[in-house]
Amino acid sequence: MTSRAVLFDFDGTLADSAPDLAAVLDAMRAARELDPLSIDTVRPYASSGARGLLRIGFGLTPASPEYLAMREEFLSLYEKNVCVRTRLFPGIRELLAQLRVPWGIVTNKAHRFTDRLVPSLQLKPACVVCGDSTPHLKPHPAMLLLAAQRLNFSCKEISYVGDDLRDVQAARAAGMRAVAVEYGYHGTDHGGPRTWNADAVISHPEELLEHL
């Protein structure tokens, strides 16, 4: 079925936010007299937000006694440096210019960050659904269902594009077409995009046009 609308994940799909996230993590490590981590070390964890970055940076999990304080420190620093080196992935602006259907953003990132990033990157989505827009984060379908409602399309008419397994899982749970990207972050615990049973896998943003 031809898609009548497209929804995108943000980190690792539309934008390469890893440099800013890595800079915040390194600032926290420097304050504790720890060496910086290479961007290649940090990048696979970028889609997991503070949880993933505190794991790679300090070996913390949500069960760690110091986790909540460290998470708030990370988020506070990130809020002050949210769009310094973050850029759209090559080909994204060209893709969006060629789209002839409404498009939106569904991201686990909170509004306090997304609401600054979207205009800073000169993006004009038809809707934005964030991690604090519903009680549930992806892979739960609640955020995608809300976005479909705001776009006024049925889920079966929408493609969801993402760089993480949970994006594909959320699309499946919502009844949307799942498109995985090979150029994103992907995480470290669940193989690559071609193992996720997505409806399509693209290696460059403009390839999406062939699957709509």
C-alpha cells in the first residue's frame, strides 16, 4: 500500500546528535578526572539517551544508587548544549524537499530538547510527538498512535522510519509500515537493521522515496 504520510525517529534517523551527546558525557567524565571517549565508542549508544550514555560512560544502570543524580546532571548539561554540533544526516534535507506527503517526528527525546532542536535545524514537521507526550516510550505504540491521530491518517497509511530495533517494533505494534535505516546508530545489543524484519531497509535517506 502506498504511504500517505511518513513519521521519522529523530536521533540517528533525521539528525546526527551524537557529537553533542558525546560532548556532554565527556564533560561529566572530565569533571571526574576520566579520559574522554571516542565518538565511535559513544555513537552506538546515542539513540538510548541518558540511560545508554551513562552506561557506556560510567557503567551505571537505572538500578545504580547514583543513577538519578547523574541522569539529571547529564540532562541539565545537554539542555544547555542541545544543538551545538548536531546536524541533519546527509540527504535528509533533500529527502524532505521531495516528499509529497505530510511528515512528522516521533522521538523518545523529551519536549524540552526536541522543541529547541527542531527549529534550530529548520525543520517544519506536521506533528511532533516526544517521549513525554504519552505515558509510554517506544517500542510501545502509544506515541505512534498519537502521531497518526494528529496527522489524521490511519496507521496502515503511514510509514515509520527509524534506526533502532524498537522503532521497528513500535511500527509493527501500531500497524504501520516499518522502514529501518542503515546509516544510524543501531545500538549494540540486537544486530543490524537487516535482522529486524522491517518492511524496507535503506542505506541513504533519499532511498525512502522508492518505498513510499
